[in-house]
Amino acid sequence: MSTELLEQKFNEKIDQEVRIEPKDWMPEKYRKTLIRQISQHAHSEIVGMLPEANWITRAPSLRRKAAALAKVQDEAGHGLYLYSACETLGVERDDLLADLHSGKAKYSSIFNYPTLSWADMGAIGWLVDGAAIMNQVPLCRASYGPYARAMVRVCKEESFHQRQGYEIMLTLCKGSEAQKKMAQDALNRWWWPSLMMFGPTDADSKHTEQSMRWGIKRFTNDELRQKFVDVTIPQAEILGLTVPDKDLKWNEERGHYDFGEINWEEFFNVISGNGPCNKQRIDARKKAYDDGAWVREAANAYAEKKAKKKVA
Amino acid sequence: MTDQNKFDYILQQADNCLILGQRLAEWCGHGPILEQDIALTNISLDLIGQARLFYQYAAEIQGEEKTEDDLAYLRDAWGFKNVLLVEQPNGDFGFTIMRQFLYDTFSCYFYEALMSSSDERLASIAAKSHKETLYHMKWSADWVIRLGDGTVESHNRVQQALNELWSYKDEIVIETSADSDALAAGYGVSLAELKEKRDAKITAVLEEATLSIPEGTYSHKGGKEGVHSEHLGYILADLQFLQRAYPGNEW
């Protein structure tokens, strides 16, 4: 079959919303786009473990400690199925990790911000996982089968994390003055970076158009960002917290909230490596990988010995 | 307090679970392989869960409207009854594995015996915990074997860990008055019987792992009586920070 015919068949499948599976023919660019996006997502899960792991040993009650452990463990699990989904496209996990460590592959910039108080565990769940869900729910219908199926499970767990984070915020906001201050401070620091999680404006997004054509992406960055703001403002009101945006107001005509201009200079700075924790996050990942080299070698050596014994 | 001895007896195991769970939680996000990062966190989570069941029961025995968190967050180091083994720093992955193995080979047989406790509550906590601990012991024993019989480097590292931890393995099976009173009262476990099974398991696994069994017979102790290493103060500073900095708040 000629490449043109294969491509035509592929496009028909996309148009009819038939899932593309690992053994199906796909354009090289589609495969590359998926590898980039899925691995970026997997990296975000494992780098995202670090800011939250930072508070596990200091969690303020045993119930919170258990919940924090379970949450970070879920994230590791998400990393695992996303790396596996990526491997169905013909790449190895080790190569993907090498790209993360060298800085070639990106991960969500939000994890380059520090977790400075316990309230950050609440704010991350509420805002960061909340924004992640907005981005990820449409991916459950992504055209590539293994990705879409992984996302169904990821989204279920993320929505649980989001409620758990909001509940941490609610408890703090019903608590002492110091706890309320902690909650407000966390919102102040995490609000804008959360809005940045939807990526550049539609006018500046270089991947959006092609990804929408291929059914990998279903909504534009600005559409999702607006949806997030509209859902989150009433939640902040229930908490009695002030969203740090003086331009924020309900627009009756549009039926949406208007909000202020995102500091894009900060966004591009954090992406290009100048965020407060970029270096620490990658150093931590590299250290874990390098310190673990002898363990992986030992496991392989032992497995080979066992296999030889079986043959003999 | 309705039963001081039962309270002390329960705290011994509760504190072992909490402190080791806390140590394992330090690995979260830093494991050598993603799958093993998940396993370490999972075991930590099980241990925190076991600690909670014991603390909840101990708090009821204590009365005075105390909670699990009062016991975990508001005692100082001298009130903790965990063994010195579980407060040892993580070291490398091999050290963590060996520490875990030396603990799991105790806890697995401890829970197995505690399932026949005359105290129904303890028996039911033991039944639940035993299932989890069987998996922990399989995991840590498999890794001791894999590292011991893996490469020269992994063998040397895990042998070194074994040599360093050897003098910390027996405190957990040396009877305190809480242990002997509990046994006499029918709700406790015979540590002498347990030690036999445990030692046989340790020897079998170390042999399969091609490791040399250290000759030393000296045992560090004190933890079960509240005399700890310098490490515990730092563990508690970390663990108890928020409860100490903002006393009396709900979290």
C-alpha cells in the first residue's frame, strides 16, 4: 500500500473517531508528537512527586501522612503507565529518562515552584490537580488507544486528589488565624502558575492546530484556562480566600469571568530553566537515577544468572 | 489508664511501625527504579496504617480523650519505645533493604503469633498486618538475594550493610518487662519461640544471597526502654514540626 493510501486510511480513522492502536500504521509526525506529549506527561508525574514528597515526613497528622503517601504513590503509578504507553510507540523508558535528565524533554513547569508550607499540599491538590484534570479529561478521548486508556485511570485518581486538596484548604480556612494565613499565602503563590499550566495563548501555541486535527487535543489552551477560572473562583469564595488578581470580575455578557494578564515573561523564564527549583528538581531526579545504577545492574545480573540456571 | 502494661506493650510495636514508616517515606521520589520507589512508599503506607491501628487502641486504653495523633506527635524521644534498628538512617538502597529485611523477619512472625492473642483487638490488628508483612518480607528477602548474588559491587554493599546492622537485629527479640508481662497475661507473644523461627529464616535467606553471616553477638539496646540513638530526635523534629509549632489546631 502506498504511503498516500495509508495516510488516507489513517485520516479516515481519525475522522470517524476510530482509535489508533500500536500496530496500526501512523504518520511519523503523529508518532513523534505522541512520544513528546506522553513522555512529557510521564516526566511531569515523576518530577511532580518531589514537591509533595517534601511534606510527607512533616504531615501534621497520621491521617494526612497516609493520604500524602498514597497520593504521591498514585503519581508514581501514573508515571509508570504513561511510560508504558510511550513504549508502545517504540521507545525505551531509559532513553526517555535520558532526555529528561539532559533537559531535552520538558515537564510541567508548575513543579519548578517550591512547596513552602503545609498549605501548599492543599493548594497543589486543589489548583494544580484541578488544572491537570481540565487538561486531561479530554485526553481520555485522545485518538491513540493506549494513551486514552491510561488517561481514564489517571483522571479518576486525579479527581480524588483534587477533592482531597480542597479538603485540606477547607480545614485550614476553618482553623486558626495562622492556618488561614497559610492557606491565603499558598493561594497567592500557586494561582498564577496554575493558570500558566494551560500553556501559551492560542495565538502563540505552536502545536495546537495539528494536535487538534489529529484528535490528540480537543480544546485550545485558552478555552481550558477560561473553564478552569470559571470553576475555581466560586470554590475560592467558599474558602473565604482572595484570588490575587485585581482584574478578576464576572462578565455577564460573556457568561465567564474576566481575568488579568498572565506574566508571560515569568512563564517563559521558568520553561527555559530559570524557575526557583528547576535545578533542584532535575538534580534530584538525576541523583536518584545515578545512585540507583548499581541496583539496576545487580537486578539484571541476577536475572541473567537465574535464566542461565534454568537453561542448564 | 486502665492497663499500663498493655499500653506500653502496644506502643513498642506502634512506634516501630511509625518510625520505620517515616524513614521509608524519605525515599519517596528518590528510589532507584520507579517500580521500587512505589514499593518503598507502599510499605511505608502499610506501616503508617499499622501504627494508626495500634495507636488508636493504645489511646483508648489510656483514656483521657487522647487520640492517635497525641501519641505520635506529642511525646518526646524518651517516651518512644521503638528499637534502635528502625531509626537507623536509610543509607543506600542496600542498607535500607537489609534494615527492612531484619525488621520484616521479626514483624512477620510477631504478627503470626499475635493472631492468637487473648486480646481480640490485638488479634484482629495482627491478622490484617500479617497479610501485609508477608508481602514486605517477600520483597525485602528477594532484594537481599538479588543484591547479594547480583554483581560484585552489590554483594559488597549489602554485605557491608549486614555487618553494620548485625548488632541491631536482636534488641527486638530481647524481652522487656512489658513483653514478659504480656506473655504471662496471655495477650503477648513468646519472643523466644519467635527468635528461633526468625533466625532460621534470616540464615536461609543470607545463605541463598551468598552473604557471610557476621560472627558478632553483641546487641545494642535501649530503644524499648526509651533510650535512643541521636537520630530519633531529628526524626521527631521533622515528624512533629507542625503540631509543635501550631499547638491545638485541627489539620
